[in-house]
Amino acid sequence: MRTQLMVLDRDPHVTGLAGRPVRVLWRSHQGRVRSWVPQLFARYRDGTGLLADCPSHPEAGGDRALKAAEAVSEACEEIGWTYRRLFPLDDVPAANLKWLAGYRHPRNAGRPGLTPAVLEAFARPRPLIEGAEAAGDPIEVLPAVFHALWHEYLETDLETDLERPLHERVLVGPRGWSGPSRTGGAG
């Protein structure tokens, strides 16, 4: 669930998050009152919402969880929200996301003028360390690069390269960049 919170926190369309926000009540086909408390709520910029559960695997919670998912999904549909079961990310993308989340705070943008220098250094895609060195002392610059990656001012492929963690040779480029191999490294 923590990783899914990070995924939602990083989404620029999400304006608010809450844990265990509501209890949904409904009657089963046999007339019995049932209830379920979804684990997460996300409010989107357009006013819509997402109720979600974060099971550890598709069968988690058994038949009760699947029936609840169906009932909660129907209730959400009636009010213009969405319900989803958000399954865990693979280990490497989760580790990459957790690493970048550590740099989400504005203090990691660095001194005034550093963010524009970082963005300029990655105006064309290049390996992470090369861009950091081009912007200045990597000890000072790397937190600003990671901050920019968290906020998607810069991009790299954190989700489809399931084999390799974020590393010094990963290609980083400007927002909107999509090259033929964003996960490869130069050299």
C-alpha cells in the first residue's frame, strides 16, 4: 500500500489522498448487510475520485474481497468515481520509486538557479551521471536531478526496465522525451 501511495502521490493529476476514507454498505443477494472499507482514496484535479485496495496478490482476501470489489466498483460508478485493486509493483520499479520519493521535498531542488541548470543539462537525453556532471558538482546536483525526476520535469524509464535499478548510466531526458530505448545506457 505504501508503494501505491507513492505512485498516486507522484501523479500530477492527484490533488488529495486519504487512507481508509469510507465504509461502503450494501445488501447481498440474500439480503444480508455487507460492508467494506477500501484502503485508499485519491481525489483528482477534475473532481473525480478513486477508491482502491492494495492486495498483496490477485487472490488476496478470497471470495469476500472479490465480491466487495464488485459492490464497491458499482457504487463508485454511480457517483462518477473509479474503484481498482492496485497490485504491488515489481521489485525494481518499486525500489526506483522509493528512491525518488526520498527527493520529493522542495529542499532537494537545491540553490536558486540549480534546477534550470539541471534541466538544461538534460535538454537532450544523456546518461544520468553525465548530465549531473555537466550541471556542476554531482554531490550538489544529484539531489536536484532526483527531485526533477520525481516531479517529472525530467524523465527516465522507471517502470518497464524491470531488471535494472536506477543507476548512473540510465538515460535521462526532458519531460515528454520518448526515445527508442530510454532504459539503456550509453557506453
